[in-house]
Amino acid sequence: MFYEVRSGTVRTYKLLSDGRRLIDAFHFAGDIFGIEVGAEHRFSAEAVDDVSVVAYRRSRLAMASDMDPQFGDRVMAATLRSLERAQSHMLLLGRKTAEEKMATFLLDMADRLSDDEHFDLPMQRADIADHLGLTIETVSRTLTRFARKGLIDLPASSRSVTLCSKAALQRLEV
Amino acid sequence: MFYEVRSGTVRTYKLLSDGRRLIDAFHFAGDIFGIEVGAEHRFSAEAVDDVSVVAYRRSRLAMASDMDPQFGDRVMAATLRSLERAQSHMLLLGRKTAEEKMATFLLDMADRLSDDEHFDLPMQRADIADHLGLTIETVSRTLTRFARKGLIDLPASSRSVTLCSKAALQRLEV
DNA sequence: CGTCCATTTGAGCTTGCTCAACACCGGTGG
DNA sequence: CCACCGGTGTTGAGCAAGCTCAAATGGACG
């Protein structure tokens, strides 16, 4: 089985035995996730908000690839995109500072969630923290620091963000 | 183009603009690496020691898949294995402590480099550090701590390692 | 209005980093 | 032979980024 998000946001994650969590990716409408080698999945998936997802049997892949080569190509492309994302994310997790992580995250979300500079984050601080290898507190503090510096605007709701200076964030991102 | 290691060890890595490095993987004999979507590569590869590598043109993939489905399968499997490894490595980078990282690394190397509990690391401390998101000093200190605890044996040469207690390392690994 | 949950903020601590010195080893040349 | 050297690895001391623990704030909803 593998999956395609129709609407909403899905998080895929792994846990350590003591409960520490790493969210390896957020998946939005149109994203394909959960393609694997073996029979059983090596990570879990959860809905972040209200979600609609399509599930495909894996056997469909081989079959569909014959009938509809486009479909096979799309799945291969999705797999390679996951790999690319994972590789960039390893660099972030292993070598970026908290500020650089947040800057990268905000720019990525802006890119994927909005046409302009404003968007609403579907996930809560704990999800962001577990995605960036930080704690909730560090995420929160870094966001307020960005706001104080005038890089972003955090109107009331705490989930909505406006990027005031993408250029400055890109500089921070390294 | 993508590549297959015949003998020796290859490291693939990414850099931040100021030179911070993350080695996303080490590739040993038989490993396939460097499969990508776009035209240009998004990471660099270097020989860790004396290496022999086979390069395949990407066009060969589509072509060969028709003539030799086995080959296409092998490449797809390699891609999925890279993705799996990247996902586990994200958990390591984002959520494991220095000791847990080293324990995981040693067990992985033992698995891939040796039949028993003894092996020689092909890479230097700086490579290990940049693979685990640590500094050289922390790698070195963690290894000596493991040796003092009797978990491993570090005979003279500093590149050779014997695991005295895989079980204990597995417990540390979380 | 009170409760629950998410978020923010503060204070102090710890892990892992930085900077620095030292040890070790293989190669090179006087 | 051995002194020197560069590259690699180890060890020590002090520091700081980010964590932990704790409390305060602020909505959303009944």
C-alpha cells in the first residue's frame, strides 16, 4: 500500500523506544507517501488536521505501470522527491542551528502552502519541533525572535504567519 | 548518471555555504548511489579510500529496464533502500544523543563491514563526525568512553574496532 | 465562568561545542 | 639513523546553544 493526499495534511514519523519522535515529513494535497520495499511499513502516519487520502495497493503499481506508464513514472518521481527531501533534511538536522532550521522550515512552508507571503500552519509547535529536531520551547522562542527582528509577523492566532522579508530569511537559512 | 561501487568506500555529502558538511551515507562494494530526478546532482561524492566505481548513464535505466527487468528492479530497490536509510538517519540526527549515535553507527558498520565483531573503519574521525552530526572531539571521546566501559576494544591503530558486547550497544542504541 | 490545551516566557542546567595542547605515526631528508 | 614535519587522533578546560522544569498567558468551547 501507498497513499496520496487529496486534501489536508499528513505527518509521517518514527519513534524511539522511549517516545522521542521525529516527523520526517509533512504531506499536503497531491503528495504521495508511504512507498516501501518490504511488506510492513517502517514509519507511522497520522492526520494533522482533517484529511482525505487515497490508498493504492502496491500490486497496483506493477500492474498500473503496464497499463498506464504515466502512473508508474509519477510514483518513481514521488519516491525520488522523497529521497531528495530526506537528504536536504539530514543536512538541516545534522548541521543547522535552531534559527537556520526555522528559517528553512518557514520558507519551505511558504513555498508549499501559499502563493504570497502569508499562510496558516496546519500543525502545532510540537510537530514543528519534532520535525526540526528541537523542543517546543525553542521553536516558540525562535519564532518570537524572528518577529521581534521584523522578519515575520505573527498575528494573534499563533498558527498564521506572514513572512516580511523572504530575503532576510534566505540569508539566515545559509 | 548513477553509480555502483565495485570496491572501496565512497562518501556522499552536502555542504552549507560556510563549509559545514553532512555525509549522508557511506557506500561500500555492491552499493548503488547517485540516482536522481533532475539533470544535475544535488550532492557530491568522494572516495574515502582506494575505490573502483562503475558509472551508468541514466538513459540506460529506461532502456535496460525493458531488456533486463532485473536491472530496473535492482535500481528501484536501491532507491528505496536509500530512502529507508535516510529516514532512519533523520531519526538519529534529530533525536539521538552522541552515545546513541555512535552505538548505532558501530552496529551498522559491523553489520556491513564484517562477519564477526571485528572490522577496520575505512573513514577518519572527521567523516564519522560529519555523518553523525557531531564534532571530531565528541566522536573520539565517545569511543574512548565505550572502550573504558568495555563495550568495544580499540587496538592501537585507531581505525580498527572490536565490538565486545553487541547486546550492550544495542541497548544504548535505543 | 471555568476547564483544557496550546503557546509563550523565564531561570537554570547539561550536553556537546570550541579552543588549545599534546601524542602518535609514517614519511622525508639531512 | 634520527630529527623534523604534517596529518590524524586524543585529552582537557571552559563555554554556549539549546534543553528541562516551571509558571504564566491566552483562546476555544462547554
